[in-house]
Amino acid sequence: MGAGVTDSKIPSKRFILAFMQGTSRKSLGLVVLLVVGLAAAALVVLVGTLADASLRERWRAERQGELGGLRATLEGEINGAANLTAGLIAEVVLNEGIDPLHFDRHARELMRERSLLRNITLAPGNVIAMVHPLAGNEAALGLDLLNHPTQGAATRLMLASGRPVLAGPVTLAQGGQALIHRVPIYLNGDDNGTRGRYWGLMSTPIDFDRLIVAVGLGDPALPYRVALRGIDGQGDRGPVFWGDASVFEAPDAFLLDVHVLEGSWRMAALPLGEPPSHAWLLLGSRALALLLALMTISVVAHLLRVGRRLAESEQLHRELAEQMQDVLFQTDASQRVNYLNPAWTQLSGRPVSACLGLPWSELLHPDDRQRARGRCTEFIAARGGEYDEAFRVIDAAGKVREVVVRAGLHRNARAEVVGTVGLIIDVTERRQMETRLAVASSLFERSGEAIVVFDADGVVQAVNPAFSRITGFRAAAVVGTVFDPFAAQTGEPTLATLWRAMRDGDAWQGESEARRASGESYPVALSATAVRDADGHLLQCLLILADISERKEKERAVEYLALHDSLTGLANRVQLGSRFEQGAAQARRAGHGMALLYFDLDGFKPLNDHHGHEAGDRMLCHVALRLRDAVRDSDVVARVGGDEFAILLSRVDTPEGARTVAAKVVEALNAPMRHGGGELRIGASIGIALFPAHGTTLDELMRVADRAMYQVKARGRGGWWVAELP
């Protein structure tokens, strides 16, 4: 056994016997004084201990928050670099491949946007056919990634899972380290998510050394020793690949999971310097508690010596003992039990008679008995002091109960030690409640999502720190009010929907628009849980609010990239196909026609070769601007290839209407583009196909318009031609 760990101390037999054998109001008053004084002393110790623990926990929480920001930056840099090539992959999928010119142009734009990429590689059939930049990477061309001795394993893992993989970091032949991001490319998938034909893969090495610098892990001023483990996203199963591996062995190290695509890394960080010490707080509180306990004990001892006799209190002792909720026990000098009050049966389910005469340690859990015997022997041999220990008891049903044993020496009339007397206090439920309260408080305070606690009338009872951080409203401004964080929403208030759900059930989830203290609206995800009493009446409602602005922005960005050409901003082939299906359905219902104008730019290749790709890109953007101005808002202008464009006219009933628009397009493209102090011009040969005369699908119209376009080129380029009707 060790030092006392519970709420109060019982230093000697005299005070225990006073509690058990008092026979008058005065005696009871003295007992109350003793209990209050000792409880106050214990409370002082408890407050000092909790204050010290709180200060240490606050220090750790601040460090955890700093490291969480560092982890978020690391994940953001990796995911940003990994997701950058989505547009290029989409172009490969849409066109069922890509030519080197388009690849080089697109890859060059991506490399400008993300300096962490070392290069971008396309490998149709797992054999590298295209790489940008080519300089310094010529040896990679023709490399068979599937059968490569070092890269084949990661490639096979990617093919087996059908998902992107992030391998590494690995040491590159060109120098430095990199994370290898491989993405499988499938063609001709359907809307049900079924993969189409496997085309090949894209591989993008992410410069690991520059990543470390960008995140700040290499900053000499960083107040942490940081290490990373989990090569190839294996998490805590993988080896350490950056930093000092001993950081993971430090008992005070912070451990965080870093999510990298389908895997994870484990980050360990050890603050430089020791956490703040508050030993003065603990020593001061214990000194004060000791002084208070000694003062209380001294007063009670003096009054007991003056006004009591043990013989006069025995009857009261027995009555009190039988009514006590805690177990009262007495042992002889051999540590055998010679008295137990009825509370023992309530605690253990074992009859008192079956336990008398047993060594008192036999009352305890088998694993605690040796410690109990040794501590009791030391206590009796010391002829004084205090006994306050935590043990376990197994009841008759086999359930383990936590107890605190508080005891003092039992002396006879000659002051000789003849045994011990004390209490066995069941603290099982109190310990469980303390644990639950501590966990709930920690989750409430540290949650990254806003939490609002309403009472049954909708009045805010509490908010956590994340609420003020997300909404901008201070806790003092909303607690005690009927606060509505969704005032920016139009239509039926979200809180009305929430309270209807709470009346009918115990949980509700949804999304809504909320407002910050600044008046700014932002999207939120909501989750509500009802708290009810034993009769099912609603007592409280717990509302969790998460800001999903960033997720919504990413969804919009991804949707835009999927439907638009990255250079010109025009619709791409995917959006053109979607708009065609919508227009065709409307045309069938209304009984009108549509027209497709398909053309490429006459003279674009010589312009691009002579003036450079930058001038070519500017010309494509110039053409896109002129085309938008030449057609109606209801028409669709799309870039479907390098210098190939298509215009879907949503309502055209005659070939003359399509010719009129074609003439406007040719005239619009005659406008020159300023370049280098001069002017550049471009022309177009336009092929026209009519819906439904030339076809009822976009592919049919594209083929017909393409043949018509070559009719124009055969006549000398420049102009338009309506395909012959079948």
C-alpha cells in the first residue's frame, strides 16, 4: 500500500471511535466539525491538484493546437499537389488519350501553378510515353513501370486497388527525395461508377525536400523536434523517414495522424523545453490542508478528552454502525476481522457471519491482498500515522467494486495497539461519474466543431470555444438567450425544423446557411441529439455545427474543372454533351431543331510555330472571347480540341439560321489580336450539321459537321458549309 489518495484522513483510533460511540448532541457536533475540517483540508488539496493538472493540460492543448495547424498545412500541400492534375486526367479520359503537344502545353501550365511537382509523366499501358519537363528526364521515356524493379510494387498496388497511391518518400536518381503520386486512368466509365477500360497511369513526383520547407518543418526556429514515419502511407506501421526516430520513443511526445490520399503518416513532435512547473501550488495547498486538518483534529481531540467516555457511547456506536452506508470494520492484532456492520452485505452480497475470523485482506480482490497485508503490517508496526488506500472488492455476482479503506489503530485502555478499526467506502459510482464527466468536459472544450446546448424552451445553456471561433459570437452574448444562428436563411427557419425533429425523435441531421457575427453567411452541417429524462420528456438539445465552407468551395471548383476548358474557360466536351442532351429533349418536346457548328482555326499551327505557344494560347483566349460575343446566351460555345471549337445553337429551324450564325462567327474572328506591336489574324472553316436531319446524337452531328468542314477547306478555307441532307 502507499500514501492516501482520497478525500479525507483518519489519523488515529480515537477519532474513529468518537464517530462510532458518541452518545450526545455535543459528540455529534464534534464529529461534524471533524468531518467538515478534514473535508475542507481534502478540498484544498483537491483544488490545488486540479489547478496544477488544469494548467498542464492547457499547456498541452496549446501545443496540440499548434501541431494541428502544422499537420493541416502538410496535408494541404500534399493534397493540393496531388489534386492539381485532375484537369489533365479529365482531358485524357474525354479524348481517350492525348497527343504530346496538348500534354506538354497542359503540363507546363500545371507546373507553373505548383512548384512542388518535379515533373508530370503519362504512361499509357504503364509505359512512360510523355514527360514534362523533358530536359533531364529523357531516360524515363519508354520505362515499363509495371515491371520496374523499384517502382513495380507501387504500380501493382495501384492497379489492385484501382485508386491513386502515394509512395515514398524515395530517393530520386536526379537527386533529392520525392513522394510519387500515381493515378490510374480508366476510359469509357458509366454513370453508375463502373470503371471503363484501363488506359494507363499518371505519375507526378512531389518534391519532398521543398515540401518540408513549404510546411515549415525545416525552420530552425520551429519550437519542436519533429519526426515522420509511415513510408508509402503505412501510418504507425511504417519506418521513420524524416527527423529523429527517438522522438517517437519520448513519453511526452505528441502523436498526430497525417492523412495522405488512401494512407496516412504518423507525426511525432516533442516541444523544446519543459512544461511549466507549478510545484509551489501543490506544496502550498497541501501545507494549508495539513494546517487546517491539524487545527481541526487538535480542537476535536481536546474536546473529546474532556467530555467523553468510551463506555457510555457503545450503544450509540452499534446503532450508528448498523445504519451507515459505508462498511465499518474492526480487526485484531493478527489482522483478522472481528466486526463488520450490515453495510458489508449490501456492498459484497456476502453474509457478515461468513467473513468474521478471516484475515481482513480476504475481503478484497485477490490481486490486492498481498499489497493490503504488507501495508497493514507496516501501519501497525509504525504505531501511528494514517491509513487511506484504494482497493477492489468482488461481490457475490462477480462484479468488481472500487473501494477506499480508511483505518486507524485500535488501542485498549492501556494504550496498547490491539488491532485496527476503519471504514470501507464504495466509490465505484463516483469514480465512473468522475470519468464520464471528465471525458464529456474534455470533448466539449476541445471539439473542433461548434457545440450549442439548448434547454427544452430553446434557451442557450452553454457553448464551447469552437462556437465563438466559428461564428464570431462570444459565449456571454448568447448564453441565456434564444439565439438563432440561422437568421441569414430565407424561408422556414432551421431551428423550427430542428425542434419538430426533437419532438418526434432523438436525433436530426441536415445542412443549412448560418450567419457569423459579422453578418457573413456560410454553409454548415448540423447534427442534433435530444437529452430526455426517465419519462421521455425533453430536457436538453445538443446541436453540433460544422463550417463546411471549404468543402463547398472545393466541390464547386472540382465541378468547374470537370465542365470547362482550363485555358479559355469555355465549355469542354463533357458540358457540351450534357447541354446537347438537355437541348435535344427540349427540341423534341417543342418540335424545333438545333444546329452544330464545328470548326478549327485556319493558320493556327503556323501562328503557333512562328510566334510561340504563348501567342497561340493568347489567340485561343481571343477566339473564345469573340465567339461568346457572337452567339446568344442560350447557345453553347465549347473547345473540344487544341484549336477545335463547336457551337451548339439551341433553336434553329432552317439551314439559313445556322448560316447566319456562321457568318457572324467568321466576321467576329476577322478581328485582329494585338501582339508585339503588330496584329495577328486567324480564320475558320465551319462545318454545319442540323438536328435531327443529320443525326440525333452529338457524335453523329460531330461526324457530319467534321465532313462539312473539310468541304470548306477543300474550297480554299474560310467560310462555312451546311452538310448535304441524307
